[in-house]
Amino acid sequence: MSGGHNEDLFARARRAMPGGVSSPVRAYGSVGGTPRFLESAHGAYVVDADGREYVDLIASWGPAILGHAHPEVIEAVTDAAARGLSFGASTPAETLLAEEISGRVAAVERVRFVSTGTEATMTAVRLARGVTGRDLIVKFSGHYHGHSDGLLAQAGSGVATLALPGSAGVPEAIAAQTIVVPYNDPAAIAEVFARHPGRIAAVIVEAAAANMGVVAPEPGFNALLAQTCHDNGALLILDEVLTGFRVGPAGYWGVQQQTGETYAPDLFTYGKVIGGGLPVAAVAGRAEVMDLLAPVGPVYQAGTLSGNPVAVAAGLATLRRADAAVYAALDATSAALQAEVGAALEREGVPHVIQTAGNLFSVFWGAPVAGGVPDYETATRQESFRYAAFFHEMLAQGVSLPPSAFEAWFVTASHDADALSRIAAALPAAARAAASA
Ligand code: PMP
């Protein structure tokens, strides 16, 4: 399939920007071919530089739960923009957004806004170190928490896609403060705390892992982390940048509370949905911990564009619109899509497993993983080449999937019967391509 204008645009972009992109996975490195350069988006669809429309299953990597360019969000943003783009001062809407978040998540009393998920987790880690007076951070292999120095070790998302152990440019002394352990492994957690008594400031975990494909925590695992942290004077940072307000009105933590898995993280990180497609992210938690942030406490954090009024307007409009009906639509669409994909792959005999965490899901490819994927080591054994073949056939038929087998698939509340039937029509040929890859 020719990329048309996309090829010229990519060639030109590569002369102007490293790899032609502002974020690595967009370069299609692991699936090959020419990235589509997008000109616009509406509802469940994106439109490329050739004027070609695709059903979108990336949803800006999560934020667009309502669908692209939702009229209420666009109106809120347009109104806010007309009143000025940035003041570098407090605004009434910021407090409303903080209240919307704490109103949904009972364990949140205070919210500090930043602009990216990377800043949110970086701030949470600094806060945990400030609270405990300790340096060590524990993270899980295959979990992605943004690109701050200390959190890139054995990370998911683009780091997994490019099969990197971490990143060049991270000082050894900083990397040494991060201990990486396998996910869903209670013994590894007990062992790491036993090995470093009184030295671990925090465990940071994705509420449900979704940056190595989707790998939900085993029942009781997040609660065990909270308990172990609290028994040892450490904090649990629950990273809900991807899951927060997408998998349910109170994030994955809320989903777990509803199923009777109660535990109290000390800090939450949010992003994506709370900005509705503009740059808003946050660290949030109990007042007692959060009030250690400047100007109340000694842990410094700041941002010229933090709480930006246009971005906050997008987030507030999105969250206010995201009612029970929106979550029901996301759940139903995700379930329908999983069934269609599963059936198409079965028909062609493609070994696979579809894993979910609430309405998030992804497909792992090939016999080595078909029994289920509990951790990163297992995820890396999947046959990514089958996904590359599947991805390109879907793209050729007008369905845009994440350009990596290590990412979740994202639906929106705008994916209606028409969008789903376009996807269903593309699946048989894509499944055949995966089978013969
Ligand atoms: N944490 C998680 C769980 C994420 O999925 C991401 C981004 N996908 C981040 C942090 C980093 O967010 P950002 O890309 O906004 O820096």
C-alpha cells in the first residue's frame, strides 16, 4: 500500500526531526512501513494527509475516551482559548478539575497539576523520597512510567518496542537507585524489602500494566504491594496515567474497590484522560503526604504551564461528560471488539491470547504466549512479526492500530456499530496475514 503524501512527509520530517517524530513509537519502527501523517480526527476516525479515513484504535494513546473532537470539549476549549491561553496564575477551573478528581477517587484529598505523565511520576517519586528520607525506588519490568532518568530501566512502551534495556544518558548513580523486579511475583517483592531494610522509599506500579501489552495484576497483588510498603515504612505509588478515568469512573483502583479488593495507595498519578487530549497530568493523594509539596512543604515542584487554562478546560469538559453511559459504552465496545478479533484469529488458527484490564485489552501473538502473559519476560516471547503483518493489513483496509505489539488497543465511546463493522470487515484478511507471516 503506497503511503502517497505520507512518504514525502516522512522523508521531510526525518530531515527536520530525529526519526521524523516527536515520540519514538510513532515512527513505525517495529512494524515497518510509512507512518500516516494525520490532518484531522472526528469521533472514532482519523484522517491522513492523503485524505484517507481510518477507524482509530489509538485514541491519542488513551485521552480521547469520548472520541475525537467531541463538540462539548471543543466548545469548552474554544471558550477558554478566547479568554487567554496562559496566565501563570491560579484559575477557578483548576480547582474544579481537582474537585472532580477527588470527588471520583475517595483516597484523593489533594491534587497537584503538571503537564505530562512523566512529570507526574517524577514528582511522585520525589515526594516519596522527601516523605521517607530514603532513596531507593522499586519498579516492575515492562512497566512504563514516562521517561525520567530513574524510571527508564526495563521500561515498557517504546523502550519495549525498541527492545532497549533502558536508555543511554542515564547516570549509573541514578540507575542504581532503581530496583527492577518481575511483575506479579509476590516472592520478589518480599525479597527486595528483605534485602534493603529501611532503604526503600516507594514501590511504583501501573495500576494494571498496559505498556507491555495488557497484563492485569493477579488478584490481591496490588493490595499485597500496599501492605508490604506500609509494613516497611515505604509508599505505594499507583500509576493511573493510562488507566485513570478510562477503565472506570475512579480508574483501575476504583474497579478493584468495587470487586472488593480494598487497599490504599499513598500516591496516585494521572494523565491522558484528565487532559481530554491537551497536556494535563497530576499527582494526587492524601493531604498529609501531598502537603509536603512546595509551597506548604519542602519538596519542590513547579511549572510555567501547569494547570494551563485551555488544557484544564478540555479535561474538565471530558470528565464531566464521562458519565456511567460513557463507561458502559467503552466496556461494551471493548467486549464486542475482543470477540470479533478472537473469532477471526481462531478461524485462521493464529495462536494468541487476548488479555484485559477492565475495558483495556491487547492481543499477544504466537504459541509461546498463548497460555497467558503474567510478566514482561513472557511478553517478550510473543511473535511480534505476526502483529506487524496483521497491523499492515488492517491499515490497508482503513483501521489504525497501535504500531507495536506491546501497546494496548484503545476504544472510544464514539466507536459505534458502523466503526465496529468496518473493523470486522477488515479482520479476516488481517488474520490470514498474521497466520501466514
Ligand atoms: N505512566 C504510564 C502508565 C503511561 O502509560 C505513560 C504514557 N503512556 C506515562 C506514565 C507517561 O506519560 P507521558 O507520555 O504523558 O509523559
